[in-house]
Amino acid sequence: MVTSRFYSNSKLIIDFMGREDKNIMDWTQALTIFGGNIALFLWAVRQSRTDFLHMDKKLEENRRETYQLIKAIQEEIKDFHNRICRIEERNKNITN
């Protein structure tokens, strides 16, 4: 009784059940391995593209938000400058 796989004459494999098999890998096993690898590759490509598009969309949203914040800060600075000018005018009128 054979307890593990071993190679004899590099073509014959005796498996756990004691059967002799001249083909090391059946075509269904090869198809399963290659098909699985191709499927994983395609999934990884799709996932990376999805991640890239998601990050691109987030980057664009951040750009818009930053632009809006900059415009709001610029408006506030203009407002603040106008208020300071009005306060100075009032102070000049009061002292004169």
C-alpha cells in the first residue's frame, strides 16, 4: 500500500489509492488552473480600474470644494477690507 505520491521513471505516478496514472495533469485540472488565473487577473484589472476611477472622482470633488472655499475666503477678505475702509471713514468723520 502506498501512503504518498511519488515519481518513478518520471512518467508514472502512484496516488493515495494505489492507482497508476500516466498523465500527471488532466486537461480539466489544467483548464481549472489557467481559467482561475485568468479570472483572477481580469478581476484584479477591473478592480484597479474601478479604484482609479473612484479616486479620480474624489479628487475632482476635492478640487471643486477647494475652489469654492478659496472663492469664499476671497469674498470674505473683500468684505473685511470694505468694512475696515468704512470704519476708517467713520473715524475720520468723527475726528474732523
